[in-house]
Amino acid sequence: MAAPLTEEIQRLSFYNLRPLLLHGYVFPFLFIYAAWAYVWTTVYGIDDYFEGGLIALAGVGLLQILTSLFCLWSVHVRCALTCSNV
């Protein structure tokens, strides 16, 4: 292995940015929201479990927000969720 370029730069990797809909904090959640909407409307019933359905929907929303925030907190997570290797 070659010597590091500087103290801060130990390794370089090249990535291609994916389209926004294919980002890891968008694409999987489309299916999660759709699956929850199906389960809530057909299996449980909106009228019977209105509050429970909203709580579960808020839980999925919080999970999506945390996933998006992890992209701001960590470069490695951001590259894994928004880019593909060259």
C-alpha cells in the first residue's frame, strides 16, 4: 500500500451519485409507507385503529428522519445510502 497523501487523507474512493428516488432514505420507505397503508386500511381498519395507525405512521416517519440525519452525521453512511461505487 502506498503512503498516505496527507495526514487527513488516508484513502480515496470514487462514487457515482444515484437519482434522488433511489437514495436509501427514500426508496425503501416508499414500500414501507405503502405496506403500512395497506395493512392499516384493509387488515386493521382505519375507523377501529385510528390512533394506533397514526402512531405507527409517526414511528415510520421518525425512522425515515433518523436515516436522513445519519447521512448528515456520517460520510460513510451517506455514501452507502446515496451513491454507488465506480
